[in-house]
Amino acid sequence: MLRFWFKAAVVLWLVHECLGPAARLYTEEDPLVILSSSSLTPTVTNSSSAWLVQFYSSWCGHCIQYSSTWKTMAQDVKDWQQAIVVSVLDCAQEENFDACKDYGIKFYPTFKYFRAHSLSTDKGTTCRGGDRTIQFMRQLMVDILQNHTQVDRPDHCPSLEPVSSVELLPLLGQRSDHYTAIIVEEPESYVGREVILDLLQFSGVAVKRALSSDRHLLDTLKITTFPSVYLLHPNGTHTHLHVEKRLRFFFSSLLRMLPGVQRRPKSDSNSSNVGQKGALPHGQSSDPWRNFDRSKVYTADLESALHYLLRVELAAHASLEGDELRVFKDLVTLVAKLYPVGGSVVKLMETLSDWLLSLPLQQIPYQAILDLVDNKMRISGVFLGAEIRWVGCQGSRPGLRGYPCSLWTLFHVLTVRHDAMPTALENTGSLSDDHLFPKAPWPSPSLCASCHEEENGIHVWNQDSILSFLRHHYGASNLSPQYALTPPHLPAPPPDPNPGAVQTSQPQDENRGGGERKEPEKKAEEHPAPQIGHQAHRGKERGEVPGHGRGEGAAGSVWILGLGFNSVDMSLCVVLYVCSCLFLMLLFFFFKVRSRRWKLRHSRLHV
């Protein structure tokens, strides 16, 4: 029996050691504060904000199941931290035993809140009842903040009490340096107070709440539905703010996207001046600001992305070989097949793709690629502007957004194009934050209201609506040509000095008539991916220099390697090569005979 208990103790000790590190429910990467026995009391004592602490045990089954909910709730209210902070303490850790005992923790999980500016003797107030869902805990946090008096209220927490018409109506028509949003709601609603806390760390807007029982305010503002938001602009104008869905997430997102509203920098995180005016985008970049529609995708961004990729990023490589060359070929083929706008950019990518695929070389110098991108061969219709024009991807200053944004936009455009043309790639072979444009879940409610829903007070995504939105937003019909560069006009080709030679080179074509000559051209136009040979076949019609295409004077010629050599040129090269070989052979035999004769003459004289 003693041996059995000893084995059992060893097994339990091993299991504890193996599972101990893996059983940690919360890490520093989670949007909450992890407290310990040594930091609990100093942290919550005389704090400028309130604290909501979950005392849990890492081996508690309920705590393990609830951990994901607690993390989601902490993420949902992370902008409230200046008013109330979400935190945890693991009572299963040996160093925390005494703290959990001192604070009277007997069940797990136990939730306690500590008021702002509390004393060191305050052991917190236990939160009881409720289903502990995210919505319930969020509303509990609002109640905790409202239970503070004017004296002990958190330093940076605005008033959550409703404002009467006596205070609000005089603001109508008054100029200010910030927006004022008035959320009118039912008395039992929490939307207004939650939106106030959501905008706590944003400058440029002040949020106030009013109740639907204030009849004078409702009659003046003509508000009939609740909750509603009424916006006072800095210039003194005021109007109803249209919201697709009357939910907290939509109100907060809409107010955060107002011009000049921005998140306060960390250095200003302790400032309570919500009326600070945010910087507008104008004048913060060396490039001129281009007004744009957020619901549009601009071809200028797509072309700027290709320009930067081909002329800047690729220039870091003296040559391409191996995997780099293979990936580059795939990228060029992808853009050539799926770029939706067409025109000069598509023709450039098709020409570049055909040229890359036709070369048997294992290494290609970058300069050769650049010459083709810059159209040094003067192929008609090939053009890619050598100028950056960010429109939908422009940042508030250089170095923000721009190229990464345009690459993502190009990726989405190509993805949607492939969804619309699933067979386009068949048989093609082997693919820092801006404070004015903060990274946020996308699409925003203003772009796609049906993409956002709420379940039990928590924001969720409607995947079907997102798919429909992506197909429309990045579809070809939504691309705007505004700000895009237009290809330059090439000079007219010089007149042919010997037109008779052209006519005599193909006498049979002259006798066929126009009907038979149009047939191969029609087939070439219907081909989804024209080759370089086909482009050369139509070179004369497009205004190319005579002698560089398959016009009427070069019936059997084809372009070789995309470098402008046709079959006639190659035939001349072969003839010159054969003649050179014959000439060298004649020289060899001539000197051989001369040498033999000299040896015979020399030997006779010696005798």
C-alpha cells in the first residue's frame, strides 16, 4: 500500500509539472492586465481608474471554459481603460495563495471591482448574479462607473448621466473646435453610455446622451426613433446622422470616421480634453491631397503599385534566377490574365509575360526587364506610368499606407476577377499605422452595413454579405479611372520609301480580296491571350515602324525572343554564318597547300 501511494504521488507530480506551463489561461498578448500577489494591492489602491478583476484558478473547468469569453470582453472594451481596466489573477499559482486568501476568494471564478481612488484597506466589491455574458459584464462596468460620485469618479471618465434640453439646445448653431454627438435613447438603454466610453481615447468629438422622455428636445430636433444620433458640426451646422443599424458598433464606428477625429497618441493618453481638434489630412503630405470616395477602388492605386513593384522593388535585384524568377513569371502572368481594366497596362504585362516565357535562360538581368517596362522597343500601346499617384491609398504623410495598401488592393481586385473568370488561369503554368487611417475591421459599417450584426450584444460578421460586398467593391464595374495616367501619343510612322517592294512580296494576298484577309485577324482578336507573334502580325495596323512586324511585306516571318528579329533576319544571319565558315575553310586549305610546297622546295635544296 505504501508503494502504491508513492507511485501515485510521483505520477501526480509529473502530471502537474507537464501541464503547469500549458495550463496558463492568459498571456501578456491578451488585451488585459495580469496581476499577481505583489502587484494587486499597489495597483488598485488610489488608482485613477476603476478595476474589474477576475480571480480564477487555472485548473478550474468553469474558468477554462470562460477564458475565451473574458478575453473577448476585454478586447471589446479595450478603449475604456482610462476609465475602467479589465484584469485577472490566478489563484492556482503558489505565490498568489496569500492574496486570494486575504481578499476572501472561496469560489472560482470570482469577480471583484475596485472603485477609483480606493483605499489600501478596500478588499473590493464582489459581483454576484447575472449570466456573465459579454453584454452583461459590459453593462456591469457601466454601472460601476456610474456608481462613482463626482468626487471619486475616474480622472478621465466623462459624465455618463443624461443631459437635458436646457443644456443641449443652446449649443445649436454655436461654432466649436470639435464635433458634438447627441445620442437620444430610451432610459433603460446602454447604447449611449457605451458609445461615450468607446470614444474615450479619441479626440475631435464629444459624445453626450439624452433621454427619449425629454419631449422638448425631441420636438426641437424632430427625433422619432430611438436610439438616434444628432450631430453638431464645428462650423455651427447640425443634422441627423444616418445610421444603417441602430447598434452600438455602428454608432461608434461612424463617429470615429468623422473628418478630424483620431485616436490620441500615447503621449496624450492622459489628457481629458475631448474637445481637442484632430488634424485634417490636408497639408500634411508633400504630395497634393486628392479627394476620393471610400466606396471606390482607383486604378491609379493599382498602376502605382505595379510601377513601384517593377521599377523600385525589383531594382534591388541585379538579375532574377531560380525561385525569384519563377515567382516573378507567375506574378506577371497573373496580372496579365486577371487585371480588369485592360488597355496599355494589360498589353505591357502580356508582352512581358510572353517574353519571359519564351526565353530559355535560367537568369535574366533586371535591366532587360526594365527596358521592356519602359518600352524601349516602342511597341505601340504598351505603357505604364512612371509616377506614383496614391488616391484611395494616400496617407497623411509620406511613408504611411501607399504601397502596402495598393498591393492589398491589387490582390483583392485580382482575387475578385478570378472569381468572376475562374478559367482565366488555365494552362498558364506555375503566385506602420497611419493615425488618420487606423487599421480597423473592414469593411466598415458605412461601406457595408449588412456585413455587421450583433448577437447577444457582441459584434459578428455576416460572411454572405461580406462575399457579396467584396465581389462588388473590387469588381471591374467599381474601378474609377480618375487620376489615372493616360499613355502618350507615339509619332506617326515614316512613309515607306519603297512601297512597290512590299506589294510584290505577297502577290497571292493581293488577289484574295478583303474578306479572306480579315479572317486571321478576327481569330487573333478572339484569342484570350495574344502572343507576341500575333501582336507583331498587327504591328503595321497599329502604327509600328515598318520592318518590325508581320505586315503585308513579311508573310512568313515571326518574332524571335520578342527582340524585334524576324525570320528574314535570322535567315541572313545563317547565310552569313555559312559564308564565314566557307571562307575560313578556303583560307585553311590555301595555307596548308602553300606550307606543303614550301617544305618540298626546302628539302630539294638541302639535298
